[in-house]
Amino acid sequence: MPVLTRYMTPADYGIVAMFGVIQGIANPFVGLSLHGAVSVKYFDKKDPDLSRYIGNCVLIILANACIAFLILQLLAKPVHSLTQFPGSWLWAVVFGSACQAIIFIVMILWQVEHKALIFGVFQNLQTAMNIGLSIVFVVLLHMNWRGRIGAHVITVFFFALIGGLFLVKSKKIDMEPKGDHIRHALRFGVPLIPHAIGGFLISQSDRVFIAKMVSLADAGIYSVAFQLALAIEMLAASFNQAYSPWLFNQLSKDDRNIKKMVVKLTYSYFAGILVIALIFSAVAPWFLSFFVGKDFVGAQRYIFWLSLGFSFSGMYYMVTNYIFFANKTAYLAAVTFGVALLNIVLNYALITLNGAVGAAQASALALFASFVLTWIVSARVYKMPWNPWAQ
């Protein structure tokens, strides 16, 4: 960010942000959250043929990518009109989504197998390659937004290839089609499309509203603030990657005392991540004053609301796991999509009232609503002692 904000204009950043927005829409259709299905299937002792299941998931991803590419080509003009993203680069959206979906499957296997070292090395090498290529393309070759997007696409392709080779070498993939596996994967993933689209609308539609109602440059500045505040989301997501397999193992024991311990841990986590968000929002404006280029310093006005929103997102992770464990993902999809519609209304109303900062306020309110409503649903589909001090 310190480098790119000095070699890219806010408008360039806006185009990169729109790439993320379009890919956020494509991801759930291409990947169907099938890495989550693999995670659940891993613990299914009734079906030991995990390699064939993974292979069928990959077949679904490849088929979905072909369909998504054709649809985006047909919609190239309206997509450009809405987002100002060049239609000639839409191929990169679908290609990147397919590669990421395969990467997620490989990484979820390491997660459930508690292989934290290789998981961390694999993920951090992706980051290093993405950053390195971005600097080469943007700074040395002066490719502006094209260099940033190109670096991302090359990186996910390379690591999807490495991940695929790992699956083949370790004999964890068998791509012979099997109807039962395809149906199971689709039953898991298709109901999550509204959930994933809703999550996208909550987390990324704000940039579309800013680009249309304010300017593409303001969307770029907002994206810088979003990226910085995303540190809280990354902290929460990283914790959840380690926490969810442990939680599923504890829940499988069906012990009330263990459940009480889990609930107390959850409440401590709520308090901790809220404190982290408040400290972060206090320090970030000072940090931004020298961390980014002068054209992006205005990002500091968004930090408080985005940090608060991402703390609610971290709380959401802690309660949504119960819905996945209970295999009641349709309820989760309904909640998320409903909150996404609320977020659209809030974005329009608050941007009209407060300008671009209204988008950050809308995101915080939407993420809070998502957390509370998901908690209510999780309490209904899977009983937990949410008052652990009661006798």
C-alpha cells in the first residue's frame, strides 16, 4: 500500500476496487463455497472416499467457470456501465475465481488436518508473490491498475497449479464423476449462493455506490481505508480457521460442560475484538498520515466505522459455525441476503445524507445486523448454553 498509493492514482485504485467487487459476485457462483463442503465431508466417517469427492468438487468448479465466463461476456457492457471496469478484462475475474476456489480446497484440507506450518507458508508465499509482482508491474513497468490485477491473476494461477499438483501427488483427488458426490456438493453449495452474494453486497457494494454517487477516485480512497481496516477481519478470519475445526470436534462430544466453556470463551472473544477495533481506529489515522501517498490521506475519515464493522464481522464468525455444524446453511443464506438488501438501502440513504463516509456507516450497521440475526438463528438451529452461569 505505501508503494502503490504513490504510483497509482485514486482512479486506478478505483478500477482495482471494482475488480474486487465483480470477483466478489463471481466467486460464489464459480466456487460454490465447496471448500466448506470438503471440510464437512472430511469428518463424515460414513463416506471414506474423500479424494473422489474433492475431484467432483473440482469438476463442478471448472464447469461453473465456463458458464460464468459466457455470462459475463454477454453482460460486458452493462457491467462496464455500472462499475466502469473494462470489459476486456472480465476474463481475469472468472479465471481468478476458479483458481481461488481450488486454492481454498487445498488449504481447507491442511486446516482440518491441523497442518498449520504448510498452511501458513503456502498462504504467506502467495502474499509475497502478489506483492512482489505488483511492485514490478506497477512501479518498474508502469502498468498502473493493469499491473495490480495482473499480479493477482498470475499469483492465484501459480498457487492453484501448485495446490493441484499437491492433490495429485498425495492421491487426494480422483476426478471420476460420481452422482452422489456431485449432488451432495451442490446441496451444500447452492443454498450458500445467496449467503455469499449477500456477504459480498454487505462488504463490497459500498464501493459501487461511492463510484456511482460520488466518484471513482473516492471509491479508490475508500478502498485504501477498507484494506487497512481489513487487518481486523484478517485477524478474526485467521482465528476462526484454527477455531472452527476445534469447535466442531468439541461439539461432536455433546458435553454440556464443554459447551459452557465454549460460550464463555466466545464472550471473552467478543470483548477482545471490540477493544482491538477501538484501539486500531484510534491509531490508524496517525499511521495513515505517512503510510500512504498524499492523495489517499483522506482515507482516515472512514477508519472508525470500518474498524467497528469488522469487529462485528469477527463476532459473526463465532456464531455462524453452529449453523454450518448443523447443516442448516439455507437459514444462513436467508439472513445474509436480507441484511444485504438492508445494506443497499443504508448505503443509498447514508451516502445521500453524509457523503462517502455514509458507506462506511452503512457497512458497520449492516455487519452488526448480520452478527445479531445470525446469532439468533444459530441459537435456534443448534442449542448452546448462552447463559453459562445459569444452573
